Amino acid sequence: METVSKDVFLGHCQLTDERFQREQKRLDRLEQGLEKITTLSVQMAEILKQHTAQLSEQKERLTRLEGRPAAWIDRLMSAATGAAVSALVSMILAV
């Protein structure tokens, strides 16, 4: 095995240290990006939860609104049927 001079060894150490610093900076940037993604993920989950609650509330309101005309028509039909039956009974009793 060959002996390595101190200058070659120090040069190799310097290159390794520089590479390590570049990689450390890269890892730091990746960790910051991951933190941002995690924060956004939590925020999106909260937004989705609120959206689901709003959608459920709107669905309930829409169902009530759609049921109003049907209830009104049912009342009219009941009143008309009652009036027709009353008229028929009155005619039968009048004869």
C-alpha cells in the first residue's frame, strides 16, 4: 500500500467537507419543503372538513326548500278533495 502525503490527504478532506456542506444545505432545503408540505396538508384537511360540513348544511337546507312546494300542493289537494267531498255530501243530503 502506498503512503499518502499530508497535502493529498488534506485536499481530499477539504473536498469531502465541501461535498458534505453542499449535501447538508440540500437536506436542510428538503426538510423545509417537507415542513411546508406538512403544514399545507394539515390546512387542506381542515378546509376539507369545513367544506364537508358546509355541504351537509346546504344539502339539508335544499331538501327543506324543495319540500315546501310539495307540502303546499298537498295542502291544496287536501283542501280541494275536502271541498269536493263536502259538496257531494251536501248534494246527497239535499236530495
